[in-house]
Amino acid sequence: MKHIVTVLRLSGAVVFVSLLSSLEQPAYAQGPGNGGPRPADTVPIDGGVSLLLAAGAAYGLRRLRQSKSR
């Protein structure tokens, strides 16, 4: 029974992360006001957020496996 609950939690987490990643919108840095220099391009900052989500999911799985072995 514990195995089934663990599998359901894990599959729920995978679905949640999948939904979050599908709703991801690119984020761009704000341009300068009237007096500042014009940048050549905007800077996307969403790549780091994706890496943090993946690292958090990996860490959560590791903690889940560690608690299951105790």
C-alpha cells in the first residue's frame, strides 16, 4: 500500500512540474527610461528558472528515496 501511495505522489509531482513548465512564459529585462542608453537586445532570464525547477525536483526525489529507505 505504501508503494502505491508513493507512486501516486511521484506521478502527481511529475504532472505538476509538467503543467508548470508548459505555462512558462519568457521573461525579459525591462528597457531603460527616456534618458538611458538603448540596449542592443533584451536579456531572457527564464533559463535559470527552468534549471532551478529541475534541481528542486531532483532534490525532492532524492529526499523521498532517502526517507523511504529509513
